Amino acid sequence: MSKTKNITIDWSSYDPGQAYDDMMDGSGRPRPAACELAAQLGALSPKELRDRQLAAEQAIVETGITFTVYSEGQNIDRAWPFDIVPRTLGRSEWETTEAGLKQRLRALNLFIDDVYHDQKIVKDGRFPREILESSKNFLPACVGATPTHRVWANICGSDLVRDKDGTIYVLEDNLRVPSGVSYMLENRSITKQVFPELFARQSIMPVDDYPAELFNMLVSLSPRPGDDPEVVVLTPGIYNSAYFEHSYLARRMGAELVEGRDLVVGDDDCVYMRAIEGLTRVDVIYSRINATFLDPEVFEKESLLGVPGLIRSWRAGKVAIANAPGTGVADDKVVYIFVPDMIRYYLDEEPILANVPTHQCANPEILPWILDHLEELVVKPANESGGYGMLVGPQSTAQERAEFRHIIQKNPRNYVAQPVITLSTVPTVIDRELEPRHVDLRPFILQGESMYVTPGGLTRVALRRGSLVVNSSQGGGSKDTWVVG
Amino acid sequence: MLSRVAERVYWMSRYLERVENAARLVAVYSELLLDLPEDARLDWSVALEILGMGDAWQRTGGTESELGFLLTSKNHNASVLASLSFARENARTTRDIVPSEAWRTINELHMYAVKNLPSMVQRPSSPVPAEIVGRCHKITGILDGTMSHGPAYRFIRLGRSLERADMSSRIVDVAAAILLAGRDEIHLHDSTIWRAVLRALSAYQMYRQYVRRRILGPDVLEFILHDADFPRSIMHCVQVLEESLHKLPRSEKALNQVSALEDRLKGIDLQAVDHQVVHQFVDELQLDFASLHGVIFKTWLNPMSAA
């Protein structure tokens, strides 16, 4: 480690404790993928470190990178919380992970297509019928539909976590309207401003291809191939927490950003947008609205976000919607338990990536054990996201556990229990020091005609010491993610 | 370009123009009240008439002062503060389209108005209206100087010109109505009132420069209605409308409306009319403006049928 005249970062006082640290190994040496970074950081004085962090925060405010939180009856745009120290991953480990993610999404898409058609997996006794029948996200309106390429989930954000021993697990697959990819892209562009020298010295896989890959995937879904298809991004509007991302992706793809009221379904079952040139045919909708709000004729009658007749048009093959309505059936923490089996059943392969061992509260043989061990477990509702409505056992109070015991017993189908994973840590700027903080990783996987996985993804970091909750709505931050090698 | 986006920039621009005109009107009007003797019986109700808020104020039963209603009422969407909130909301929801400097300036103007308009209710002859007018000019300048003069900008110009023409016609109308009321005391102040009309339209200096005569009612009307070069004259606004419409797709119907409007304007000889005729003429103009807005709305802002 090089030394300068200033006092430099002292790695000997950096202690990730029980957790696996993504930068430093157990003996205090940097892992191979992190060597350059650790050396560079080591040469910075605490003041320089602080200055670079402030420069990054300033850039975020000036560029207007925000997310929206709903608080005290008002929507507030908050600056995106970002930590300058990147999270590093080795290239060969990443290649395995990437193969595992593709394998998983292929199996999930075969599963979704199967449950809306013949339900072979149920008939063959490999997936319990009652789970399907009790699924809130199985949409009868989608039975028999055939999206282009028979792919339902075109965009997937899978959450990966690394446990104490270094094993990477898939924690969940977000198949409805996964968000965060714009922050992954912005994080990279800020890091290039903050640590330009590091990009020159080593090979870090670029992530900037994503908008082009997304656009190509969407174009591949068009019901009118050959033409120059009209692709739009459908947003619930400016009050949505991810509006920044909707507008960002629309701009980067050169697609129109539309709201439900901009679209109308004609007598010919085609979808049109109201434009100053007149009604203009739309071929592909990248929807950032939950499926059940898409069409008030079929789903939520009160929905003002949707477009009457949209599902009719989609079923008639006049418009493509990504992700396809009905995809949410596989975004369920009970269905998640069966993904390794789906891989074996549909692909005849062994899963490359492991699931976190997960118990169904609906299983009467296991439920009493779960209720007795709440203090050691994480309990999650099957259908929520954003870290809402979950219990992290070791960090809960006796009263919270008592409440959860009650709500689980009331509706066991809606809950799953998992052991606590001690998420891996990454050095994070806290005041002027580097301290370990827990992280997860959300790569984004695309499937249309072909597949694409973002190199790395969005690393989310729990900024509070010891905390395992990384969601931005719950005080989490984010980091750039480098696949190095 | 999406119709919804066109609609938002159109309304943003209309509301900003309205704010600017209302602020100028309040400044001029508060001076006019000082210039006229008490027996002329002018009060703020006339200003409310000009802004089309008279009936709404009557319905409040006098719970708010007239000026307070005009400036800050939350119960009427035409008050200065409400108009500004709408302008801001429309700008906020089109931040991808509107230059960010313009958005910032609109946002700052809104904050300024929230803070300062309430005090103006007590003291109308304060520097606040001039500040508001100045900031509106700044916004117009930013849009003109930094925004591509493409479709979105054309809708900004349409909104601005239509609102401006409408406001100019209202001011002329009310001046005519005051004089038409025919009370002798008022007639002694004819030229004071016509001067106020010019100043409410920032037209005084240009009028002196181009008309070069003492202020006479027919000349003022001629200038405000027919002068093609003065940017707040109705004729000029109509020509800007025509220019902007020409470059939009499917504009035949709107262009027909505009040319009918132009014919009507040219068809009146203002040297030979009395106030009653002016009043009727302005009524007809206002209907023309409303139907032009209707055509713009149906053609671009809310199209219901395929091209």
C-alpha cells in the first residue's frame, strides 16, 4: 500500500466481523478483484475520501437523480443515496452467476407459460395445485394467451445475497415491475467522475449497453416485425416512486413516455396514442404499472392508470406488453421455493444458483416450529416488495414477534420463513472512515428473442451499522458494482 | 409529440401569460384609483370584471376582499396565485420538455408569489406586481432563447398569444363599458382611463411613438386592435397564432378559424364606432377566441379519432 504525507485509510482497523467481506479476505488482504481499488483507497487521506464523497453527492443533486417518497401526505423527491466505494466481483465468479440467472429466468418463463396453458407441471405432480389456486397473482384473464416468443417475463430483477461462507443465493425474483436499473447506470457515471484513474488501470465491464439492449429486446416483441415499431414506456405518472427511472429509460431509448390516458384502444383492437399528429399506433408497451391496474374492463374497475380494452388488444396479438400481464404468478415467495424444481423439470438441468432455504408457513408440520423460532428467522409476506411487512427475527422486539405470530396464524399461505442470511459487507464511507456495511445485489436479466444480463447490477447497502435492510424506502443506499477481470 | 404534453405546455404558457397580465393590471389599476376622484365610483370590482371573476366574487358573498379574491383566492382557479400554481404544475409535469432553467424560474416565481402576494392585498401599489411581471419576462426569455422552436414551443406560443389577445380584448371592453355607463363625472376623465388602458398593456410608450397624437379613444382602440407590429395588439397575436399553426400537422381547420378572426378584425372601422358597438364587437371576438381554443383542443390536445 502506498503512503502519502497525509494520514491514510487504516485497513487494520477495518473489521467485517462474522460477515463475508466483498473487498477484504479474512486475513486483511484485498481479494483479487479488489486489489487496485483497495490500493487506491488506501492512498487517500480521510479528508480526500470525504471530499470525493461530497463531490459525488453534489453531482447527484445537480443531475437531479432522485427517488420519490410519500411522506406526511406529500410526495418528496429525495436525492439518491450513493456511496462512492464500489463493490467488486471477480469475472469468473460472475460468469457462473450470469449463467445461473439466465437458467432461472428461462425456467420461470416456461413455468408461467405452462400454468396459463396445459399446467403440465401440476398434472405431473411437481407443483401443488393448491398454491396455484390460492395465488392472488394468477390472472384468469391471461389463460391461453401467447406472448411473443412465449416469453412472459421479459425483464427480471433478481436479488442476490452472499452468506458468511461466500455462497451466493437468490433471495427473490422480481418479475412484476422491477426497478433500480437507472440507478445502476447513474451510479456508474458518477463513479467514473469520482475515480476516473481506476477505469484506466483495469478492465471493468461496462454497463451502459442496458438501454440499447432493453430497446432491442422490446423491438423483438413487436407484433408488426419489419416495420419501425413504436415502443412506449407506460408510467403511472409523476407521483410514482420510480418516475425518475421511467423518464430516464424513455429518454435513453428514445421512446415516448406515456400515461394510461394517452392511450386508447380502437375498434380494430389496436392500441393508439394520442399525439399531435393524430392517433398513432403503438406496437410495444414497456409497462411500469402493476398488471391489475392495466385495464379497468378486466381488472380493477376503479383504476385510472390503465387503458380500457388493453387486455383485449394484447390477447388479440395487436400489441406486446412487457412484462406480460399474469407474469406476477411467478413473483410469489411461495412459488419461489419451487424454482430449483422448475429448472430440473423444464430444462432437465441442475440449478446453478441456490435458493435460500425457505419454509412455507402453510405447511402444518413446519408451522409450529416456525412460530417457536421467530427470533432466528426472517418472515416475509408472499406478495409484498420494498421490504414492507416483514419480520427480521434477531432485530425484532418480543411484541413484534407476538403480533407476527398472530398474523401468520391468521393467513399462513401468505407467509414464508427463511434463516437470517448474514449479508456480505463492503467498505462504506461513514463520516471520514471506511466501515463495513451489508449489501445485496440486483442484476437485471432480459429475455426476448435472446437473453442479456447486466454485468453486475445495482448494489444496495444498508447504511445503518449492523442493519440487513437495504431498501431505499427504508434508509438504504447504493453503490456502483464492478465486474473486474 | 404526445397530446398530453402539448396540452400541458399550452396551459403552462396560458397561465403564465394570465399571471403577467393580471399583475400589470393590478399595478396600473391601483394607480388609476388614485388618479380618479371618489365620485367616479371605480373600485376593484372592475378589475375583477376584466379577469372574468366578477360573478364568482359576488357568489362568495363578500367573505374575501375583492383584491384578495383576485390575487390569492384558493376558491377560484383564476386568481393570480391559483393561475401560478397551475402554471407551475404544468411545468413540473413536463420537466423533460421545458428547459430546466425555465422550470427553476417558474418554481421560484411561485415561491415568491406565495410569500409576497398576501401583503399586496393591503398595499396594492407595492413593488410586487412589477417584480412578478419582470420574472414572467425572464421566463419568456428563457423559453425563447434556450428551447428548440419545435412543436412544444409552438404550443407555448399558441397558448401565450391566445391568452394575450383575450386579455387585450377584455381590457378594451371594460374601458368601453366604463365610458359607456355614461356618467358625466367619468367623461371628464376619458383620457386618464384610455391612458390606463394603454399602460395595462404596456402599450403607452409604443402608442406615443407610433400614433404621435394625444390620447383619443378611437386611436387607442385602433392601436390595440389593429396595429400589426405591437406585440400585445390583437392583430399581432392573431398573426403569431397563424404563424405557429402553419407549422403544425393537420392545421387546416384551425387556420380557417384564424383567418375568419383576421377578417373580422379588419372589418371594423374604429374611428366610426360608439362604445356600444365596441362592446358587441369584443363579445364576438371573445367567442372567436373560445372557438379557436376548441379547435386547438380537439385537433391536438385531445384527439379522439385516427389521423
